[in-house]
Amino acid sequence: MFDKNYLRNIEEHVFKKAIRFKEDGGKAVGVYCAFTPKEMIAAAGAMPITLCAGSDKTIPDAEKHLPRNLCPLIKSSYGFALTDTCPFFHEVDIILADATCDGKKKMFELLKDIKPLYLLQLPQTSETDESLQYWIAELCRVKSILEELTETVITDLALSEKIKLYNGLRKAVNTVFELNTGKIPLVYGREICNIISMSGFEIDIEWRIEEIKSAIRIIRQRGGQFGSSVNDKPRILLTGCPTTNQKVLDAIEDGGGIVVAMENCGGLKTTGDLVNENEDPVTALAKKYLSTACPCMSPNAKRFEILKNIIENYHIEGVVELTWHACHAYNVEAYSVNRFVTDTCRIPYLQIETDYSKNDSGQIKVRVEAFLEMIKN
């Protein structure tokens, strides 16, 4: 059911609506990281577009400007912008970029020569009131930029409505993941990616929520036959860098495991918490997004709380950490995650450091299959 045709149908629907929106004069706002509140973009009447890329197709073009030993996510994203071969980037009117890792920050300096760009000065800690107040002020600046772009006043009522809408989306995505909290998992990780994908253009969110709910009903109905096929597969948590490229996810599930949960960006790390609907909307958005458990934050204690809860609630038997080459924040933090998973949670851990190419696919296959076999034994 949830194969490439399923996702292709979603992408086709979303693409057509997005192009009509643009043809009618709508504004599109590009985002790269999980710290920019899409609720605020939507409240201005604009369309959020997620721009992180997952293909190595444009990396050679990007390397004309960027060093080769840079994160593939950054190079791929910049390459698509540079070559204007991404329909999502092509439709963007302005980019709201978060000052997260050093690689992205420096890439954004080049990207602003291609599209208008505002760099949100993200505090590097979420644990002080000073950081929160700074982030509230930064979001107020973003609010003014969006109002000028769209010639629309962003009211508290409009913000509250979009907060409720996006909370509804988060709840639907969380429910998809929760299908795997039982003793027998009900859905593959690859299927989860297909079901929850926003396909770049974030438009017609109400329709996407209903599509996700429909998929949940189908999964629950297929029942015992699916359960018997995955009952003996090791239950894996995939953590680490964003799964913008699914080579490691595919290696796990092709190798005989099942990814029952993902903590990465777009997964439970970013959808798990809702925005407080009973608080001043800008303050509520600032609190929610500043608390994102990203390694660009120091300290990043919340990530370990999330990992512990997932391991317990999803009956995790092994943790695989994905690290893109030259992602120093995740790579350094992997040492602490390894210790936490193996010493505190007492389950096996495997880190895979890779890029977007297929050059190391054989090596990854061998390592993953050995890891899964160890869990079985």
C-alpha cells in the first residue's frame, strides 16, 4: 500500500496546489532547519517549503563553491539552489535560515546571493531565560519580515489557529509512530517516511492530516498477517542526522530489521512536543522551537530524555546512529549517545558515518547485518 506510488500521488496533489497558490500571487518561504516556526509563515498567508536535499546529483556543482569535506546535506541543498533544478527552491520568495551548525551558516552566506535570506540568530542554549527572551525578540523580527513580504498583519488569532492546525499534524504523525509501541510493530520505518512526508510544499495541511489518518486506519486493518512477518525482526531506533537520504534506513530494513521509531529531525524529536495553545502565541512558539533537541545546542540534555523514552516505549532492541560526513556536532555527541545507550539503557549501539553516495553501500550492508545478527543472538 505505502509504496512509491502512494507517495507520488501525495506529491502530485501537493505540487499542483502549490503551483496554483503561487500563480494566484501567494508567497513561499523556504526553511532548512527545525527551529523556524512554520505556524508563523502560514499565519501570514504564505506557504512554508522545506528545502533540505537528499540526493548526491548536484554535489559536484556545489563543490565548485564549497569544500569537498563538507556535510552532504549542505552540499546537496546548495547544489540544487545553485543549479536551479529543485522545484521547491525555484518557487521560494525568501528563505528563513536558522544559525545552527557552522557549515550551514557559511553556506547561507553564499545562498543569499541566489535568493533573499534572513538568518535567524539562534541562541546556542535553550536552558536560560535570556535565551528565551532573545528568541522571542528574534521571532518578532521574523513576524515583521513576513508581514512585509505578504502585506498581511499576523494577528494573535491567526497565529493561534495555525498553532492548532500544526499541533493536529503533529498528533497525526505521533499516532503513526505509536502504531509501533505494541509488542508487535505494525508499520515499517520506510512506510512511516512515506506516510508522514510533507513533500516539500506545506500546503493544504488539513488534507494531509486526513491522508495520514486514512493510512493509520489501513495499517490497523491489515493486522495479523503483517505482524507475523515482522515479529522476529530486531526493533531498531534510528537516531542522529536527518534521514534526508534513506540509504541507512533501507540497509536496516533490507538486512532484516525494522525501524520502529526515528528520533531524527522530522521524527519524534520534532513532532513529540506540542505548542502550548493556552499561552501568548509568540511566546509559545519560541518555547517549543527553542527546546528542539539538536546537537547544535549545548548542553543538549533533552535528547537523552527523548532517547530514553523511545527506547522504553517502543521496546527498542538496538540503536543505529546516522552521522553524515563532516557533521561535527552529531559526530562529537555520538560518543555520549553511545555511552548512554549501552551503559544506561543496556542495549546495543551502532554508529554509521556516511555520505549520499552509494560507494560504501556494501560496507554498510555488512555492518548492519552483523549488528542485527548480534541482536538476534
